[in-house]
Amino acid sequence: MDNPNNENLETVKNWVDAVNANDIKRIISILHPDYEYDLEYSSIKGKDAAEEGWKLYLAAFTDFSL
């Protein structure tokens, strides 16, 4: 039987690789369809909003990596 933790770890590794490659399409493809990200001063709901957020973030921080 597969260990669900292994699948979770692979998902996180793939997401980190996508972020480090500045691959917005891949970053977004990994997110859950009902993705939400809440901060004290704003929130992002859905993959479309997340994509716009990542575009702005990576444009502002061109050498960003995890």
C-alpha cells in the first residue's frame, strides 16, 4: 500500500521545483481548485487569482527561490 505521506511529499517537492523555476503554469496546476490564501490584509481565492498573484510576485522578486 502506498503511503499518503509520500504522495504529499512529492506534491510539495514538485511545487517547490515549479516555484524555483518561476513556472507559473506549473505552480497553479498543482493547486487545489478551491485554493484559498488568507492574509491579515488580503486574500486570494481560486486558481485564477493565485495565478495573477504569482505573476505579480515573481515580477517583483525576479530572483525568488525556495
